[in-house]
Amino acid sequence: MTTGFSSNSCRFADYFVICGLDTESGLEPDELSGENFEQSPLRRTFKSKVLAHYPENVEWSPFDQDAVGMLCMPKGLAFRTQADTREPQFHSFIITREDGSRTYGFALTFYEEVTSKQICSAMQTLYHMHNAEQYDILHTPTTPRCPEDQRHLQPHPLNPHPQHMLLPTPSISRLQRFNSYDISRDTLYVSKCICLIAPMAFPQACRKVLQQLHQAVSSPQPPPLPLESYVYNILYEVPLPPAGRSLKFSGVYGPVVCQRPSTAELPLFDFPISQVFELLGVENVLQLFTCALLEIQILLYSQHYQRLMTVAESITALMFPFQWQHVYVPILPASLLHFLDAPVPYLMGLHSNGEGDRTKLELPQEANLCFVDIDNHFIELPEDLPLFPNKLEFIQEISEVLLAFGVSPEGNPLHSQGQAKHRGFRSTDMVTDRRNGNLASSPLNSYLLRENETIARLQALVKRTGVSLEKLLPASSDSNKDLKVQCDEEELKMHQLNIQVREVFANRFTQMFADYEVFVIQPNQDKESWFSNRDQMQNFDKASFLSDQPEPYLPFLSRFLETQMFASFIDSKILCHDDEDKEHTLRVFDSRVDKMRMLNVRTPTLRTSMYQTCTNIDEKAIEMRVVKIDHTALHPHLLDMKIGQGRYEHGFFPRLQSDVLSTGPVSNKWAKRSAPAQWRRKDRQKQHAEHLYLDNDQREKYIQEARNLGTTIRQPKLSNLSPSVIAQTNWKFVEGLLKECRNKTKRMLVEKMGREAVELGHGEVSITGVEENTLIASLCDLLERIWSHGLQVKQGKSALWSHLLHYQESKEKTDAAPAGLGPPERRKSDAGAALAPLKVSLIRDMRHIQNIGEIKTDVGKARAWVRLSMEKKLLSRHLKKLLSDHELTKKLYKRYAFLRCDDEKEQFLYHLLSFNAVDYFCFTNVFTTIMIPYHVLVIPSKKLGGSMFTANPWVCVSGELAETGVLQVPKHTQEITFECQNLGKLTTVQMGHDNSGLYAKWLVEYVMVRNEITGHAYKFPCGRWLGKGVDDGSLERVLVGELVTPNSENEDRMCRTPPMQQSPGMMRRFVTISPNSKPKLNTSQIQEGVGEAINGIVKHFHKPEKERGSLTLLLCGEYGLVWALEQVFQHGFKSPRLFKNVFIWDFLEKSQVYFESAEQREVTPEENWQTRVRHFCRFMRAINSTSRNIGKDGKFQMLVCLGARDHLLHHWIALLTDCPITVQMYEDTALIKDRSLVNSLIRVLQTLQEFNITLEASLVKGIGI
């Protein structure tokens, strides 16, 4: 290929092809089509062949005979008799090469009488054999069949509807009469196809050309010229119109017009988009559109090839400015059905024979599949599909456009003839189909039931505007009466509707991504380096982009930003700096964004949650092109043919004279004839570069290769279907899955650890819940695709869960671990007091999921199991255990499956092992309403207060989601197992006792609490007494915990992301002042501690709400605000006499007495001082009068928390500094007596004023302030 330009390389069509029956080779069964021999011979498929193509080859588009042959007649040859309908059928197709470039095909299939006696005799023989087989089956005694026989009679999974597997009566006469062929009385017809291969998609023009060519041989009167003249004309004398121009050329019986949008308009699209909405309805189209944008596997299903193509091309056209990057086969030939096994995103179309239903169709992979039954007006969606932003408003806007053109927004299930009878049984039969979650009593109710609000709006719109669907058609045609349009009215109307609908969709993306350029991360290295490290680079600041988006947009946008199509769009933006370099779609999109920016100069950012309708619809350009034709091509003319050439038999399309069609004209005659409408060479070169993909400069290479990064293989090879090629294709799939796994694990780890955000200058910005769920859902999808690859027999919608169930069944006898929740094994001695480790068991974790009633589907159970395994850091270990059963794996999977490639499987498990480096709560945070068993263990001091303790202890466990309430703990075992609704991450444990018995003093070291499903264990250090007359006299305490791993309870840091805090231990937290105690920290260390505590709280409130941890940890945890202020008040405290313990609370109570007496003596300096004093005294009285048996340190903690909540701490510090009690109880060197240090402390505490601090209930229980 070269970038050079010639008149030949911009031809309207490259090839004319004839496909059909090769009488020399005879009837060859099409073994690859998946048909079985229980069908009658007329319903079987036979191999078709490319009989001829003209010219032999062109250099810029080599002829792919295998691909063209398959797609012209995807199910091979079809036979009919005079009793069958034989209407010609048109369909278009697309050949996508492995580099992403495309060629379009347009085929007209019709039937010709079979004149070969050998073929007719062969068909008669097949019928005799078939009838004899059926007769034998019907006369076989009704004995139970062996499984092999029954399996032999089952329909093929991908072609499940043989017509005559069993007939109701053994009458030979009926067998012969029903769907039979008798050579003596029946006329046999066979399908034939004529086809145009073209570089651009002009289906309307090509349909007219082919129909007129067929009419020329089927009509009684011969055409004016030989067929070769018309074919030569379309191949060599009709050019492609450049951008923004229109073209008229001559068919056999009438003119044909085509036009092409300019470079400022949306790209070329010549399919009737109204058909898609009539067939599916707006709701289903939007759901399908959402699946395509999220790169979910999509399978279209219809008995009409052209419907498959129209829906596929429409959906991809509506994606503007984004482009589908993965496998794209709108018509999947019957010989390529094995490609549905592909573990990659795809958009494929599967042909239906129109006589069966969806429930009998077995597909290799359904966990993340969008299945669209076009003919039956319904769609099956994968689970957890997010809503498209502003869905209801979007549906209403689309519906208004459709109504204006007389198209019903609900769709029209009876769109085509012959569907009425099909409808009759589907609307009743499918109600009970469990697979079809979108239907109620009829397919149409899918739309009505779920979109009542939208329908109500549409009905109101119709009433308000007085629109009548019956009156719309003539009204729209009258508007164009004055224009001398050169094409059909219907065709013009199709183009107008296409433009309006596409503009509405394009406007959505313009609104959503109006300021996307701000978030593009330009590389700081050269392009070669950037490209070589492309898969490790982030080219878009997703976290910042999402942080500004309206909340309802996030589930969709967070997934969309992870797609290959979005990454390729941003790559193109980075590689194209100026308008001249930009691809057509990017240039058009950016111009629209610029226009919107000019219209929104008032607002600093363009993002808004308000829905803005499309105002950029202009149909004038297309109207002008069809009114004023820019160029009329050379008319067909007689060729230099010998006498007798060009003759043909009526009703038969002949093989044409290859000698006159092999080469084009020597001189460019049509260019001379078109002098008035001469096209500029620059226009042609632009068209050539934009649409023929022949620009081989470095930029195009980068963009193309960047697109290919997302997937190793993009298209099925349609040429050579030998076993070696199929094996090579599967090997590419295996490599692609492994690469995708490596990239996904790396991406998830980088996001989780926050490294990417730090590098981008966002400090400690971490991943949000929505983003984490998106990445985990993406991982679950990858696992499902891996487990679906190479399946022997599909069972259930989730291949992973099916494998797990097989494993469970095989291991249940040997690994019968009880599913009960009883207490763990007793410990041998108190010296080893700790929670007994949970047994690591894949089966046990499966049972946990099976016991969750809220999860109904296999796909949901598989995803829950993956989430649980990730949270327990056992995903790699569990999957390794699952795959260690080699016999089971061999039984379930074919040899080429990913799971049977040992080296790649080991690498895959190694990549998953990296998830053990971070802590996920992806199970706990998602399944918030399920019942979870918890185990609590209280560890008393080993030296004091263990066996003699007589009181009755209790605990209350609190988490981010809920708390348990008071739970009594048996005093002899000091542990308890209970079940309650998911508490979330655990934050605090309140514990105490009732002070009963002779010895009611209890020294507790710590408390352990474990989630018995996830295995997360939390340690809540205490190190304090609970009892009257000991320590601070507290009978209950609030403990703050940390997450620990089962094997390392005493390590300081077990939780890597984010760091959690604990209750200060005995030595740090024991704040009594004894004669021998000395301050541990100097003033600078204390200041630093206060600053760190305040800084932690400030950071907490500057994070998005869903990213925030527990505020309780920052207030009461280790080195939290309470601890920091304790250090302030301990510094310089005078030593008490007679070994009496004095607490900070004693100082505060004395200060309260002084303030109250000062108020009574009315020696208050100013009104502000009085207000602060009243607040301080009121809080002190409320805390002292609480019914809770909390000690003096607990009361101090409560005062600090309440002061932080009500923004009073800095006022109280100022009051206490000036209080005479301070002089009595503190040394002169105390921090609280240093005016400059106190002022600095007050300024730091004032920073808390701007935050709304909400306290956990456990901290302020019993306080009425």
C-alpha cells in the first residue's frame, strides 16, 4: 500500500462477485455450518463457492475469497421448490482486517432454477435416504434409549431447531408429502448471490444497483445493454464522492444517488436507524448502547442478516466520538460459530432460523453477555449494568425526535411481514422464561412497565403538540415538496432522521466530556518512549474527573473510563496536537466542544447535572446535496466485446466476460466529462486518507498500535479454517487473557495503594468505593471469560461457579468441613490465649456464599465468592486449589482452553497473588444487609484479675454500618459467638461489667473480635482496670481497635491501606499522676503531636465522603486528639502528695467550681467570657451526671469529643489558662502557663471550626447535650 493517489483507488466499488452452486463439484454438505442430518435435505446447508469475481485483484484491496464467500452466503447454499417463497434478499456485511481497516460488502441473494440433472438426482437420493431413516425411527419399539442415542438426537447447541427429528405418524405418504422433493413433479431452485465489494458503506445505493441487475435477468425484456456494461460502469467509471459532495450515476433502469457528509459533519452513515428503534424500542436501544460503551460482549440474534448489520452499524455509529475497538463481526458465518467461545469483548451477529426460541440456544459465555433478540423485541442484560446518565430525559429527547418522524418510541414488534405468527407464541410463551428478566406479559411491556414516567411524558407531549402518528408521514413529505430532490422521499427522510438521532446522542457526549482536555495528561518524554511504555502510563486524570461529576453519573462513568475505546480516544488526542493531524472524529468532536465553550462563557466549568437538549441539528447540508448534485458519472455504454458475447438465458445470472472486466479504462474519461464539477485533488486525498486507512506515516502507526494494546486479537480470520490456524487463534486468546490479567492486577494495585494519585500531585487521594467496585467487577468479568474459554459443555450462566460446584461435589466426601458456626477450638492454656485460626477452606467459603439468601443467580454467587476470596487474601490460593484437580479440569475443558495451558495458568495465579499485598473490604462493603457471625474474646491480664473475677461482663461492638447493642459475656469463658447484620469495618468496642460479687475488679489487656466469614480480626487494646476504687474508677470503657492478621497479632503494622489506629496502650494511656512520674514528652513534641492529630482530622474532611475512614479513630485512637490534649494537660502537672493519684478530670472539676463561684460573685470580665464559662460548666455537669459508669479518663475523653463537635475546645483552653486553679496545680514550666505556646495551640484548634464533626453513638451515649 502506498499513500499515492490514483483515480482507480477512489472507485465506488472494487469488486463485483457472483457466488452460488458449483455444478462441477456437486452437492457438498457444509460440515462447518453446524447443521445435522436429522433435517430434511431442503433444510440442510451445502457449500457455496465464489463462482467469479471481477476484476481478479486490485492492489489497494486484495480479494479475500474465503471471507467474501462466507459472508455473501453465511449459511451456504439453500434449496427451495416451487411451493416455497423465493423473494430476493439483500444484506450488507463488513470484512474487518486484523489491522482494523474495513471493507464493505453488499449482497443480493435470489433463487435460480437448478438445470443440472445430476444435482436434482442427488437431491432426490438424499430425500429417499432421509425418508427411510425417519420411517425406521418411527417404527422402532418405544424402549428407553441409552444416553448416547438421546444425545445423538439432541439439536446442535448453536443450531437447536431441526425440523423433523420426530414425526407424528409412520405414514410414508405423509413423509413424502411433507416438505419433500419429487424430481418428477417439483422444480428445484438454488440460491445465488451477486455482490459488490466497496471501500465505503453506501448500502442504499448498492441495493438499487444490485436489484436493477437482478431485474435485468429476471424480467421478460432484456436490458438495453449487456450486463457487462453496467458492471464495468460501476467498477471503473463511478467514483467515490469526496466529503461534502453528492454523486448520481446510472443503474440498469434508473438513476442512483449517493452523498457524503462534509468534514465538519458526523461521519458517513447510510443505514436506516429508524429500523433499530422500530425493532427494539428506545429503552432497549439505550440498554444495548450502554453495554457497547462498557465493552460488554454483545450477541445479536435475528433470522434477517440485514437486521443484524443495521443494528450493529447503528450502535457503533451512535458511539461518536468513540470507536469500538474489539472483535466486530455483525454477521457471524455458520462455519465460525466456535468464535463465540472467544474470551474477549465482541459485537457479533448470529443468524436464527426463525422457528425456535432463545431458551434452547446454548452459548459458551453468558455471565457478562448482552443478548439481543432483534426479531422478538427483547434484550437480556448482564447483572449490575449501570444506568446511562440522565436516562429518562435522554429517552424523552430521543422519543420526541422519533415521534416527529412517525416512529413509535416503544418500537413496533410487527415491523416486518411474517412476524405476526411468531409474535403469537412469543408473547405468551416467554412470560415464564426465567432467562428473560425484561418481559412481563408481552415483549412491549418491558418498555411500558419500566419506563412509565417516560411514557407519561411522551403521551403528554403528544397531547400538548397535537401530534398524530398517522398524520406525520404526509406532513413531513409535504415540507420537501418544493425541493427537486434527486433521491427518493423515503431516502431523504431516512437521512434526516439519522442526522437528528445521531446529533442527540453526540450531544450527550459533548455535554459529559465538554472539558475532557483539562484532564488529559500529556507525556513529558518523547513519543517513542511514551509509546513503548504506553500500557503502564496513565493518560487521563480519572480521579479528578470523577470527583467533579454528579453522583448518579459515577457508576457508569467510572466503568466507561476504564474501557479500551476511551483509552484510544485519549491516545489520539495526545498524538494529534493540531487540527491538521487530528482524526476526523476527534476534529469534529473538538469543534463541537469549542462551540459549546463559546456558548457557556458565563460558567467556569461546563459540567452540570442539568440535562441540556441538543440544539445542533442542521439538515440543510444534506438537503442541498440531494437537490444539487455535484457530479454525474459517465453513463453505461457498449464495451469492446465480440459478437455473441454478453448473451444470457432468461432467469439465470450468467458468468460475465472476464476479459472486458479485468481492467479499467486507459484514460480517465469520466474525469474529463465532469469538468463543471471537477473535484479538487486535495479533497480526494483527504477522503483517501480518512476512509481507506492508507496513511502510513508515524502518527497513524502510533494510533493504530495504541488501539491494538487492549487486545491481542481483534478480529477472527475468515480465510483459512485449518486446525492449525484455529489453534493459533486460540493461542492468541490465551496470550491476550494473560496480558489482560497482568494489566488489570497492576492497575488495581496502583489504584489501591494510591501511588498513582501521589505521582499526579493529589497527595493522599485514594480510590473511591465506586472505582474499586468498577475494577473488581472488571476482574470478575475477566475470570468469567477465562473460565468460559474452551468449555466442553456449558452448564449455567457462570462458568466459574459451575466449576466450583463440580469441585464441591467431588470433594464433599473427603472435605466435609461443617458449615456450622460453633465456637473455635478451645485453647490448651491461658498462656496461648488468642483466637484459634479459621480453617482455610475453599468449600467452606462456597458454603458461606450459598447460605446468603440475597444472592439468587450463579453469576452473583461467583462474584460474591471472588470478593470474599479477595478480602480474605485467598483468591490465588483458592483458584490454585480448584485447578489442582487436573482430572476435573480435563473433564470440563478442551485441550486448547486457557486453564489447561500450564505455564500461562501459573503466571495467571502469580499475578493474582499480588492482591495479597493490599487490604480489600470488597465483600464487607457490598453485602451490607447479610447476617454475619462474629466471635468476641476478652483477654484479661495474665497476672491479675483473671480467675477471681465475680462480676458479669458485657460488650457492645460498633462498626461503620451498625452496632450490636449490649451482649452479655459468660464470665468463665470470657468469649461469645453471635450473629447479627453486617457491622462493616469495626471501629469500637464498649465493654464493662455490673460490679457484682465479692471481687469486681477486672484488669483487661485487650479484646479480640473476628468476622467469622471474612476472617478479619480486630484487636482492641485496653490495659486498664474496670472496677470501683481502682485506676480511675471506671466500670466501662470505649476501646478503639486495629485490624490484625491471624498469624501476627502483636505486630505494630498489619493493615497496609489505609493505616488504622488503636486505643493507646497501658503505658501511653495511664494518665494518673504519681510522685515518681515524669513528663515523657517535651513541649515541642507535644506541639507536634497536637498538630499531627489536628492535621489528620483536616485531611479526613478534605477527602470525598465515600473515601473517609472512621473519625472515632482520629479522635480517640492512638495519637489522636484526645491523646494529644492529655499530653498538653499532663505537662508540668504538680506531683501529688501521699501517693494519691490525681487525674486531669480533678483539675477540670476544680476549675468548674471556681468558674461557678466567680459567676455568683459577678466578677466576670466580659460577656464572651461568661458565655464560654456557662458552656464549659454545662458540659462538665452533664458528663458528671451521666448514668454511665465511666471513669475520670473516660469523662475527659467525652469532654474533648463534645468540645470538638461544638467547636468549643479553643475557648476552653483560653479559659483554663487564665484560671487561678492552673497556678495551683501546674509548675511554672508547664505548657499551659506559656502564653505563646497556648496561643499557638488555640490557633491550631480553631482550624476545626469549619468542619461538621459527627460523633459515633458509643462516644456520647447517655449525654443529652
